[in-house]
Amino acid sequence: MENRTGHSEETIRARGIRPIEDSVRTDFSQAMSYGGYLDLDRLLTAQHPLSTPEHHDELLFIIQHQTSELWLKLILHELLEARRLLDVDNLAKALKCIARVKAIQRTMTEQWSVLGTLTPREYSEFRRFLGSSSGFQSHQYRGVEFLLGNKNRGMLRVFESDPAAHSQLSTLLEEPTLYDAFLAVLARAGYAVPAEILERDTSEPWTFQKDLVPVFQEIYESEATPWGFYEACEDLVDIEDNFHAWRFRHLRTVQRTIGFKVGTGGSSGVDFLKRALDLTFFPELYAVRTEIGN
């Protein structure tokens, strides 16, 4: 007697074959399949190596960056929702979104170890086929930076040939950051966030505000601080720390692969990435550590 594997019971036992349970669906002619739900036909055919002849390692390079873009899409999705939740004082749910962002950041940082398996010789054999394309042109990465406070109106020029990306970034440039939304929550809760900070031009990059340090010192030192506010401060520090870890791994991966060559998009390469390590999103949350306990 045969079951759904097409083998007899004796053969199944002898070979250790795992039988398919009778309840498992195998006919998808009229039903949604895994591949259909995920649109795998399109996703798995979206890799188009340009090297001639096709270089074995170009597929790795493409998938690494496409995967990063998918994670960036999810980070943007979560940060926008976290900001919306903060706007309605739902701190607990906002922190859940931020926790997910932190997990994604750790995954993205570890991904550099995969690209790190690409040796300088291997990359040099197909690098010229990238033309002027560069991760510098990732509008989703810029969107994340805008949402976290590192705004730069000049970056919009890079996306003038992509109306959808330009529109998204223009909107994020003008809108409040996640940090702005959190400070507004603190102000509504009675903390002495200066009015000029709450009313600032949110299209401008965030700069250090010394008058915020006493606010955060109160949050950190007072036993009466609601736990969610304390946790939120630490979560924002985690996001920044994770961002710096990602930037550092990016820098080291680039350095081990191309040394100090100019980037494909025209940047100075490693030197440009080194300068990015000095950028900060939430400087007051670091400055307050010097004051705690004084």
C-alpha cells in the first residue's frame, strides 16, 4: 500500500522517509501558495548581474544590497508608526516598534560579514559594471537618517531624477523627527522642554540643545520617572549605538574590499564613511551621562 509520498509503507520505514501528512495541501491550482503570497516569481528574478561574462560573485553583491533595502523599508515603516503613536501619546506601542527597529539593525550589521567574504580581487573583476551606482544613492537610507534628525536639504538633488523618492524625502525633510515627537510627549507630560525646541524648524538638522540636558537629567535621576520615559531614552541611545555599529562595519567592509579607492558614486570612499561616524542623532542623551550623579 502506498501513501501520499508514492512509496510503500515498507519502503518508508526502511528509508526513513518522512511522510506527508494527509491534511497537508498539495494542490494550489485554485488556492494561494507561499510563492504567490510572497510574489517570489518577481522577487527571485529581480537580480540582474551586468558583468560580461557574468561574474560568480556579482549575485552576492546584488542580493546583499537588495536585502538591505528590504530591511530599510521595514525600518521606515516602523519608525513612521512609532512617530504616529508618539503623537497620540501611545508610548508603549511606539516602544514596541522601536524594539523591532533595533532587532533589524542588529541583523543588518551582521549582514556585513556576508559581504566581507568578497575578496578585493573578486570585487575588482565586476566593480566597473556598477557604473556610477552607489549605496550613497539609497533614498530609504536617507529617509531613515531624516527621520532620526540628520537632515540635509542638499541631498534632495541626488534624487531629482526619481520623482517618487524625491517626493518621499521632501516630505520627511519637512516633517518632525522621531526625536521631535518624543520631546513633544515629554512636554505634554509636564517636563520643561523649552518652547523654542518644540517650535523649531523641523526641516533643519538637529543640533545639540544644552537646555534639554537638565530635562533628561531629571528623567534619569528621579525615582518618580514613569518607566516608559526612562526606557524610551535608553531605546533611542540603542538606536544610535546600533547605527554607529552598522556604519563602522560598513566602513571596515569597504576598506577591506577596495582600500582607499574613490567610491563608485564619486564620494571619497573610506574617508567619507569615517566622517559619517561623527554624526549623532540624540546628543543630549549622551551629554546627560556626564551630569548624572553630580
